[in-house]
Amino acid sequence: MRDVAVVAFTQAPSVRRDLDRNEVEILIPVIHELKQKTGLKNEDVDFVCSGSSDYLAGQAFAFVSGLDAVGAWPPVCESHVEMDGAWALYEAWVKIQMGYAQVALVYGFGKPSMGDLPITMALQLDPYVLTPLWPDAISLAALQARICLEKGVCTERDMAERAVRDRKNAKDNPFAQVKGDFTVDGILKDPFVVSPLRKHDCAPISDGASAVILAAGDRAKELCKRPAWIRGFEHICEPLDLGVRDLTRSRSTEIAADRAGVGKKKIDVAELSAPFTHQEILIERALGLDDGTRINPSGGALAANPLMAVGLSRIGEAASRIWDGSANRAVAHATSGPCLQQNLVCVLEGD
Amino acid sequence: MSDKKPEEKEGPVQVLQTPVRLEYVFSAGQSASRLLGAMAKGKLLGQRCPVDGRVYFPSRGSCPQHGVPLDGAPVELADKGTVATYSIVRIPIEKVPLELPYVTVQVVLDGADTVLMHLLKCDVDKVHMGMRVQAKWKPREEWTSSVENILYFEPIDEPDAPYDSFKEHI
């Protein structure tokens, strides 16, 4: 395996609704800042890979215009995934492993505020039986949370504790959207959005974008004083049909964590992309995290949830903790599909 | 009341229609909004690339060649230009305000470095590359923030532009 590291990361502030800008205009300054930070020009980048969804933009081939932000001259070697940018980063990592690239630019962007997001997400379900019923994403997560509560996997208080923690951590993150000091008892008095989920159990809807530079070997050391080396990287998908899955645990995260070697040594920092509090608990357990790990110092997906960029941002935030020396070993998580269907685990190390 | 179940009466269900419909509140974005706002005043605004000075019309907020933000002052363009290339259309299409056969053209507006695709009202035997043309606007009282304020282009009495001035656009 080649040594490949995350060497730079930029992001747009997550906001509930970006009134002025379209999704490419949200992305433009993010890419520009990344190039200025690293001094990289287009000819220095061997591969460009992006993650976005045309369903958020409501336009076929909307992802193509994302390249306006990158610039396509000299001609670029480029690819796109209709998934979170974390999976675009995986593709770029494979490209570098295969020897086709030394430096890669990865970005994710989305403007979900233009549509009705929980309904739009019904389109990721089985198109014959489930989507025609239009079950919204919050209701499906609520069913999962109900199962977790009834089987004793967690309590509503456990869930609220995650919201309080993440919102508190997010106070130090200028890009986060939901932040502040709350108490568990206080937020448990709030009404249900969809029982048993309250507002604090659900990640916000966020417009946003983020971008990362990946580099191999010596090139990584030139671009970054303390590169965040990718030492384990795996993503696993479970069946689409919710009825055949055990929704009280995240098997795919468990397998991915095992293959990525999460449990081999102490994890200092974890950045999780679980969009609901009970899912954050499931991911913590699947990764085998304990009190020795700082979870979501950025606030995680519950504090800012720019769809299609939120997972990539977790990798960027985890890498940032390596760069600033506050962690030597970090894990980043990204998810896709209904009720944690597909999960990606990335282990980053400073040495 | 019949005792029979619905499937016995009408046979098994063989086709199920499941229409998909999503609603969006579309936002054009800053660049397109600026362009459309200027359109309502009868102005054509482009933007200049800070790297090579080329003027984009319409602009999408970033130079797609160099990947740099187009954040400088907008550049006002003339509503005259040169036909870079064209096509003669003999198939009717909805909402086209010209009678068949008509001409679609790629126009390089004076001061712009990109082409604008539009209609040309002229004798189809007369259209040619390098032809000088000007926008025919709707009556002023009908202007809105829409690119449709320009109905079509028309030939004007000016000598043809030299080939070198538009060759990169063909």
C-alpha cells in the first residue's frame, strides 16, 4: 500500500438556507481557498473527484457544473459519485493506490434547502414497494429509534446527551449551524417531531460544501507539516430492504471498523456522520469507542449536516485534529442510505 | 353487494402507476440573478476572468477554464455582435417567435469572449459566418427579469467581421 494522507481541508459555513447562492456558488470559494492554502494549481492535481446529488439540485447533470469551481484547463482527469464526498475521497484514494495519481482534489456539495429533503430522500428506497409510499427520512429514523428504545439499546436520555454534547462542541466550530449550551432535562421537555424523535435528535438541514486534498508519500510531506496518513479505509453496504436488517446495530460499520483496524490502538478523536442521535449511539458502539475517545469535537453531523459534504467534512475535521497535534490517531465515519444502510470508516494517523 | 373479492371481480393487478413528483424552490444564484436583473433594465452584463481577461456572458460566477471566482465589477456589453456559426431549422418548436424555416445562431457579442445561442430573423439564404447582427428587444413595457426580453437578433448594415475575430468560437 502507498502512504496517502489528507493534507488540506476547507469548508463553507453550514446554513439552513443560502438565499443568494446556488450550489456551485457555495462551492466556488471553498475550492479557491483550498488552492490558495496549498499553492496547488490545476496542473499539480492529477485527479479530481466529487460527490453530490442531482435530486438535491432538482436538475439532471447538475454535478457537471461543479467543475466550473475547479476549472477544466489544462484538461482534468475527473470523476463523480452520486454519494457523499467521503466516497469520492475513497475513489481518489484507490486511484492513488493504483499509481494513477499523486495528488487528488476531492469535494462534496449540496443545497438541500431547495427541496423538501425528508421527502426527497424517499427516492433512495426500493422504487417498487417503498418509494411509492413516500416514507420520509425522519419517520424511517423514528421507526429505527423506536426499535432501539423498546429493545433497551438506548434511552431518550442517552439520545439527548449526544445532542447536548455535539451542540456544546460545535461552539468552537465557526462552520457549524446548531450550537450552544443546552441541558438534557431541558431539551427532553421539547415536543416530538416524529415520536420518539425530538428536534434535537435530528440533524439540521444544511446548505454547504467542503473540499480536501489527498497526496501520496513525499508529496504529502511537502504540502503539510504533519500529514494525516490514511492507515485504514473501508466501506460496507447492507441490504436496502429495512425488513431484513438488524436496525439495532450497525453491522456494516462493525465490519468496516474491523477491516480498517479501528480497534488496534487507542483512538483519540472520532468524527461521526450520524444524522440522528440514536444512530450516533449505534455508530459509537459499532466502532467500539469508549471514554478515551473525544467524539465529534466539531459537533458532528448533528451540528451541521451539509448533505453530500457532511461525511467528507468528518474526514477533514478528523485530519485537522491530527494536523494541530491534538490527536495522533483519529477515525472518521460517513453514512449513506436509509437508517445507516452503508457506512464508511477512515482511520487517520499522525506518525 | 357482491361477495366476491376485488381481484376476483376485476382480475389480478398487473400494472401499478407510481408517479414521482418533487417540488423545489429554485434559486438562480448570484451570477444569474445579476444577469436577469440587468436584463429587466435592457442591459447585458458579463464578467471578466481575472486570469486572462476574457469576458463571460452569461457568467456562472467562476471561470470554468481557470476555476477562479469572477468577483470583479460586471462588464456591460453591447447588444450587437457577430455570427460565429449558425443552423437552419425546418422543424417547428414551441414558443419560437419566428416562422419556419428560421435560423439559430451562435453570436459573439461585442466585448464578450463567449458565444450566445439565439435566433436570427433573416432570409435563410443570406445568413453567413461573420455577419453583423443586433438584438431585437420586446417593447420596453414588456421587459421582465428574463432572457426572453430579447426576441431574436436581426442583421444590421455593417461590413462582415474578419474571420480571425470569431474563429475560436466555431
